[in-house]
Amino acid sequence: MKTKFTAFLLAAALIFSCFSLAGCTSKKNAALVYFLNFKPESAAVYEELADKYEAETGVKVKVVTAAANTYEQTLKSEIAKSNPPTIFQVNGPIGYDNWDDYCLNIKDSKLYSYLTDKSLAIHDDGGVYAIPYVVEGYGIIYNNAIMKRYFALPDKKTSFTDMSEIKNFRDLKAVVEDMTAHKKALAIEGVFASTSLSAGEDWRWQTHLLNVPIYYEISQKHKEGDPTLALLDADEITLKYSENYRKIFDLYLNNSITPKNLLGSKSVADSMAEFALGKVAMVQNGNWSWSQISGVKGNTVTAEDIKMLPIYTDIDGEESQGVCVGTENYLAINKNATAEQQKASLAFLEWLFSSDIGKKYVTEKLGFITPFNTFSENETPSDPLAREITRYMKDENLKIIPWVFNAFPGEAFKKATGDALLDYAQGKKEWDKVKDDIVKAWKSERD
């Protein structure tokens, strides 16, 4: 009995020791951070980053990637488990509306302090609940080689000598109309590329261009909080800045390579090819279009000459306006995770966007334009339009225009807007009726 009891005590001691060691090992190697990744194309890069972070800090990061087009479904499943994601993504303010019960207030975090423009974060009742991590931007892209030819003209009517002097709609209009008068001398067929208005090709005008006047309307009505969330709750709009919308649209139409009556057959690809071939000096589009421009056979626009200007609409104070910047990709921390997990998750994200290793992966392997002040000019994607967006985001004297079109009503509203713009361009509808159609279509779809 004594021998058996001694053996029992030894066994118990071994078991206790094993459990203790396992506990230590588990604590050391357990995944304090669980990142549910949205982008399947980035899965391997994030897993490599997780390994590097663990090697550097000893903190294990678990990366799970949802299959394409299944993120919401995967998040619903994973968030209900006993070990849910500690970092997850929301699809902008609209996505936050669905997941606000799970989002931690990270207003006091380093990650939020890294944001170049704090208005990009998702704010709610004085808190900050999601941070954008990759952004895109759009404006008026221009070929600086053509602009230099214009500024060198001996008989130009304006006094401008460089595009940096163009600060508002009046400046832009004066230059554009004078360029139209000098088309032959400039060897161009129009100042602006075609205003593509064929079915499915009008998104640059019924969302991107309309974003500017709608943003000013909603931000003036709701001076506090997130303008996109405010717009999401807006049953009606007045299109207060309708005339400003018309002014820039008219400038495009009246100084285009293509006659107004032919715009219903033009596509975005047509517009980008016209710009790439040097037939026009300007085109409204975003940083995503660089690959499109550079890929056109016979492209004459060099990376050094491709620049971007804000979309000016003659709204008071637009001299301090930047380009339109936004994203649908926001990171959130699970507020139901333990305090230790929350702290570890924020530390991982802060490392990702501030350490030399993390930033190198973000720019070179993930290819992100980030909204963080931790990245220098040399730590951005190499394409010229990405650099232009970054330049505007870092300019503390300019206020970017956030994307609020994410909160526009659905396809019926967008189609009604596009149809009205085409009718106007073709002379079939007065602008007052265009405004009326847009206002009614908004209310109808909200109802």
C-alpha cells in the first residue's frame, strides 16, 4: 500500500508538473491575437507577417482568411465561438452599423494617433470604433507635360505659370477654357477625356462626382459625427449644391474631346485611352487607373508627368480642399475579447503600420496606400497616382473629401441619376429637372 501510495504521489506530482509546464507553454504560445482577414489574395503575406511578429515578440498571431465573398458569413460564425477573432474588419460605416456591438473604442490607441486625417476613422458618440488601413483616392488626373506646354504659350489669357497655382473652380475654369481655345497649339483634341455616359459606365458622375456636393450638404447639416453614417440615416436630400455639381459637369462637357450627343456611347476605357494617348490633358478618375493608363498600347504619358488635382466645384472655402479619399476596409478590435487580447491586438496592428518590417510588407507585398503618418514618402507604393494620393493626405493645410457615396441609395438611385445626366448632356432635359430627378430618386429608394 505504501509503495502504491508513493507511486500515486509521484504520478500526481508529474501530472501537476506537466500541467504547469503545459500552462506556461500554452500561455507563451497561445494566440493572444486572432486576425480574421478579409482579403484572400493577402492571406500568405499576413501569415508570413504573423510568423515574423512571433519571432520578434513571442506573441502568437492566428490568421484566418475568409473565402472570397464570404466574410460577413464567416465573421458571424467565428464571432460566436469561444475563441472569437480579436481583430476583424467592417465594410465602412455601413458595416459598422451591423457590428457596432462588437467594436472597441480605440480613441486613445497609438493606431488612431497614426491616422493622418482623423476624419477617416469611424466615429460614434465621441468614440472611435474602426480604423481604415488601406485607402484609395480620386480627383482630376492631368498630364503635366501638356500643362507645361500651355503655361509656356506666349498668347495665353491667364497669368498662371504652374498647376500648383490652381486653387479653386474659377482658376480651373479659366485655364481649361483657354486651353480649349489653344487646342491646336497644344496638339490636343480636347482638354477633358470623354464624359462616359453609356449604361454601366457612368459611375464616375453618379457616385464619384456627386460625392462632392452631397458631402458638403451632409457635413454642414451634421457638423458632428461621421458624415457617412449621417447620410445613411438621411431619408431625403435637397441637393443644396446642385449648381456647383452642374458647373463642374458643364466644364467637363463643354471642353471634352467628344461632342455631347455622342457621350451615351462612351466607356471609361475610352476615356482612359484618350488620356493615355495624349489626346487630352485631363480626366476624372482614381489612383487605381494608373495600370489602365500605363497599359494602353502607344501610351505617351510618363509616370513623372501624371498628377492629380482636387475636384473643384466653386464651393466657398474650396481652396483648402484636397482630393476625395476613402475606403471600404476598416479594422476593429473585438470589445468582448479580454483586456490582454485587446492590448495585444492593438500592439500587433501598431507594429504592422509603424515598424520597419511591417511597413516594408505593407508597401511592397500588400501594396497598400495607407492613411498613416508613420510612412515616409519613400514608403508608399511606387505608382505615380498612389504617390499623389499620399501627398494630399499628408498635406496638413488641405482637408480631404471623404467618400460618402458608400451611403448612397442602391442601383435604382444611381441609374436614375445617370439617366438624368445623359438626358442633360444630350439637351433633352434642363438642369432643374435633373436636380428634381435626383432628389426624388433618393427619397423613393429610401422609402
